[in-house]
Amino acid sequence: MSWVMQHGRRIARIIAGFAILIIGIGLLFLPGPGIPILLVGLTILAVDFVWAERLKKRLHDEAMKIVNKVRGNYKPG
């Protein structure tokens, strides 16, 4: 029975991660916090998928570059 629970949780986590990711993509074009929602979705998916971890890190790094540039702390490199 624990095998069923373990895989059930994994499937639920993957479905929730993709649902939040789709909502985040939609919010990129609609008014709302698109990038933070994308990061949440990718964080959930990163538990099971390596590609999600890589994409989350890249998205986070790019967002931090933009924030630092706006704040005036930008260092090219």
C-alpha cells in the first residue's frame, strides 16, 4: 500500500507543478505575478525532474540580473 501512496503523491505533485507552471505562463501575458508563479511551479517540478531545476536556476539568475540592474547594482559578466 505504501507504494501506491508514494506514487500517488508523486503524480499529484507533478500534476500540481504543471498546473502552476501553466498558470504562471498565462500570467506572463495577463496582469499578475508571472515570474514568481513560474518559479513556484518549477520548484515543485524540480523534485522529480532535472530539467525543471536547471530552468528554475536560469530563470532565477536572469531575474536577479534584472533586479540588480534596476537597483543600480549591475555588474556585467
